[in-house]
Amino acid sequence: MKIEPNSALNVNQAKTENVASVERAQQQKNVSAPAARTTEKDHAILSDQAQLLSKALSKAEGTPEVRMEKVEVLRKEILDGQYQVNYDELAKRMSGLPGLK
């Protein structure tokens, strides 16, 4: 089989023409597509569980992460020397933590 130098040039030229025609088709599609996109509306249907989770997340985002009233009371007790650690209660709560049994 003999490979002629002009055949490679013909293949590259055909490839270039195909790429150009695909690009023209995409441009035409993009020109007409915005009109179609604006008339259609996206929608989603959430399951009951997803709706409940969404509501819970909204409420959690609305609550402060730190209860400042409690922090201020504890800070005042510590600074005044009145804060007392209940070691029995602390041990009971710590025994329920994972990895401490």
C-alpha cells in the first residue's frame, strides 16, 4: 500500500471542515436556545423527609451556636470564685461518651 503525501492533507482538510460545520451548528443552536430556555421553568419536587430536613436546617441556622446568657453566668461565677464543679455529675456524663467505657 502506498501512502501519498496529498492524502494526509486531504484528511486534515476534511477534518477541519467537519469541525467548522459542527461549530456552526452549535452556534445556531445557541442562538435559538435562549428563547426556549426562558419559556421553560425548572422545578423540583422534594420528598416529605427532605422538606422536614430543610425546615430543621432553617431553624438551626437561625439559632445562635453559643448561648451567651449561660456563658455570662458561668463567667461571672468563675471570676467571683463561686463556680463549683460537681465531680459526680461530670463523671456520670463522661461515662456515657463513646470510647470512655
